[in-house]
Amino acid sequence: MNIAVCVSHVPDTATRIVIGKDEKSIDQSGVTYIINPYDEFAVEEALKTKEQFGGEVVVISVGSDSSKETIRKALAMGADRGILLKDDSPRDSFSVAKALADEIKNQNCELVFMGKQSVDFDNSITGQITSELLGYSCITIVVDLKIENNKIIAEREIEGGKEVVESELPAVITAQKGLNEPRYASLKGIMAAKKKVIEEKPALQVDNLTEILKMKKPAPKSPGRILGSDSTAVSELVKLLHEEAKVI
Amino acid sequence: MPNKILGILEQREGKLKKVSFEVLSVVSNLASRLNLEPEAIIVGNEIENLDEALNYGVGKIFHLKNENLANYSPSGYADVISEQAKELNTNYLVFPNTALGRDLAPRISVRLNGGCIVDCISYEISNGEVIATRPVYAGKALIDVKLKSDIKIITIRPNVFKPQKKEKSSTASIIVKDIQSPNLKTRTIEIKKSEGKLDVAEADIIVSGGRGLKGPENFYLVENLAESLGAAVGASRAVVDAGWRPHNEQVGQTGKTVSPSLYIACGISGAIQHLAGMSSSKYIVAINKDKEAPIFNIADYGIAGDVLEILPKLTEEIKQIKS
């Protein structure tokens, strides 16, 4: 089975976000980039699926040269080869998905994995758009996956529970935390990844459908009152919640 | 004839969800400010409280009905909603930002050749255009964003916009359309409910526990407090990664971003990823031994003490005030 896994190069979740001078993006200085945490679950599931059915796992990313580090990380975990769809300018989910769908068609992949969202813009829509463009089925926020013949049975997280969803290949699956335990790249894997090919090509040129007018920090919350250091403060707390905040 | 704005309502087990009334209120508000005709779509089988939806200032509500669409089917719902939206020649669509709405909105966007903005928490109108504000980086920053496409789709975060009843419009009516053989290529075959639990993504009050609880065996203290308040139980990433709690309870950057009226953080020091996910809560209470913990920087009220000692007392006093 030809499997694609789409990965995104994002600021580490420990990053303190500083707004850039253009007031439309973040200040990149001193920011460490990592593989999007949800994409690690996607890579792991792609590798497990390959182990079960055979085939090849190709890692695809849309972005600038630095995205190669993230592709390399997936290769070190065990993916076979990488493709960087190069574009230095910012893209929204629609133009990322269009570039991905275009390449997935070239690669003839019948199963596509990606994280349920990237932890930068938190859109959580790229998988669905990609599937629509390809005419594939799509199941999002997946925490359990079984594939048999052409049939897929997946569990997706919803409010207050899970939906068990049945579908068929070809398909796009977006991975949620809990789907699996991503493997660590072994030293051997890291060495092998250095020799694996990352093909570079220009990303399909399309227009963004959204435009960011301004990026800003949320209004800072000012620290409140410390009411005490033991259970004698409880009565005052309950009174404040009831009478001042009126939330209970 | 004015152009249209459509609200996509959501039902679960044949009952409209609260967020549906929030969607209707946003649709009605945008309709009057942009001079659009407000209408709505609901997909499902029998829906017991659908009449209530007529009280929020929206005209026709199209009930796209089939027994096989009682539960969510991405393929079936996307087909019938996009066809109905095309037939009505709509310009704007508003979805709830739920597991269902967030799954559907981008699919419908592609089919209608439109764009979408998800997780909107406020909006303004400027030169006849909607400028939406939404959190990014799990709430560490906000963006003001607009759509450049002709067809515009937004999803709104639950619990943020107030449902507002209005006088019934003269065109208010429910139009039932029976759907013949829906596309069930991708469909729900079973729903596994978490036993009697409220979900952090939907709750108005959340009680979250962290490492300060010392072990999973003490989490019942958090559960008891949550129960006394009718609240959902949340957890920090540390205790989820340690296997104390399931990941669907995790609040923060690789968990859920929440904005309840009241968030009680118990034994949580407040890593930056956690603060990002909950700092937009209306009121925050922190209970933590270390008075230097970052959680106190954003808490409205704090007790710098032992969570194991404080929680039983707090639960007891809340039960008293509730009774």
C-alpha cells in the first residue's frame, strides 16, 4: 500500500509567542521548531500500517527549507522517503491542502495520514479539504484505527465520547493523541535517515482564501487574590464565587 | 431578494444541542447587520425540540430528514447540506465549532468553492465584511482574519456567544425534506459514550487536576468537587502522560482549549501549554502548594495550600451552598 504522511514544522509548544513587527505573524527570533506533535501519531500509524500491509511511506511537507528537519525526523522514525513542496510564503489551510492533494495524486497514495491539527494555527481543517479535493473518504480526530481489505473502522473523539465510524479506502485519516505511542527514532534510524532522499519541488501555486489582518496578544489577566494557605480560606473562596463572581 | 445566511444546527440523539441556539443567534445578528435573510439547516431523523429553534429570529429551518442520518455521517451530511446551500444560493454559513461542525465546515467549503474561518470567538463588521477574531497557538495569540472568497463560512466556539430569543419572524417555519438514499460511504455505526461524564469542551465549569494530587488514587477529590458543581473533570498534560487520566480530559496546547465561566485548577502549577489552553476562562481559581507557581499569575482567586486538604472542605461547602 502506498501511504502518504503529511507533516508540519511548527514552533515548540513551550514557545512564548511574541508578535512580529508586521503585527500579522509571530517574531521568529529564538523560536525552536519541532515536528507538529499530532503528526508524530500520524507517522507512527503510517509505519504500523506499512508493517501490516507492506508498501512504502512517503513523507510530504509544504514549507520552506527548514521543514526538511521535520521530514528528516519522520524518516528517522522509519518512513521511506520525503518530499518538500517548497514555498517560503505563508499559506492558509486551503492552499496547503491544494498543494498536498496535487502531490498525493502524483504519488498515487491510497491512504493519507496527518495530525488532526497543527499546533500553530490550530485550524484542524487541512485533512478534510485534502480529502475533498482527492475524492477520498476522510475520518478526523481518530483515536483507534483498523483496516481490513478495503474497509476502515475508526474511532473518532467527539464531545462526551467516541463515534465508531465505518468507511472505505482510499482515505485521509487525521490523528489525535491516544491513537498510538509514537516510537523514538533509534540511532540507527537517525543515521539511515541521513541517506534517505528528500525530493524538492515547488508547491502548487494557488491563492489563499483567508487573509490575516492583525495578530495580537490576548488581554493580559491580572493576578488576583491569594486568600490563604490552608482550608480556612475555603469559606471566603466560596463566598466570593457565589457573591462576587456569581459563577456558582 | 436579499442574499442568505444559513446556520447549520446540530442535534445529538434527536435533541438540538445548546450550541445550535448560539448559532441561530449569531446568524440572526449577522443577518440584520449585513442585510441578509437568515435561515437554517438541521440534518437528522426525529428531532424533539426543533420548534424551539423558531424563537431566535431565523426564518425557514430546513429539516433534512432520514433515519440513516440520525447519527453523523460525514459523506451523507456533507452531500445534503451542500446541495441545500446551493439550492438556496447562500452567501454565508455558520457552523458550531464542535467535532461535527469542525469536520463538516471545510468539506462544505470545498464543495461551495468558499473559504472558512474556524473557532471564531468574536466578530465585527467593517465595510460590509465580517472580520472574525480567533485564537491561534492554543490561545497564546489572537488573529483578526477575513475571507477573500465569495462564499464565506465560519465556525463559532461553543459557550462564547449568548443565545438570544427574539420575536418569531413572520416567515418562521420548519420545512421537512425527506432525503432519499443518503450517501453513507462514511458513517457512524456506534456511539461509545463516556459514562455519565460532561466533556471539558462543552462544560460551563471545569475542575482540573494536576501532579499536586500526588497519584491517580486521589483524583476522586477532583471528581467529587466537579460533581458538586455539575462540572467536567479536566487534567494537566503531566497526569495524562503519566497515565493517571484519559487524554480526552487534557486541557492545554496538545489537549483542549477551553473557555468556561469557572475553571478550578487543583494542584496544577501552570506550564505555558496549560495556561494557553485555559486562560480565556472567565474566572480562574488556583489551589496549589507553591505560591510562586505561574498559575497564580492568571488566577482570580487562589489558595496557596495543600490540595488534598482543601478539596474535601471546598466540596462540602459547595454542597451546602447548593442545597
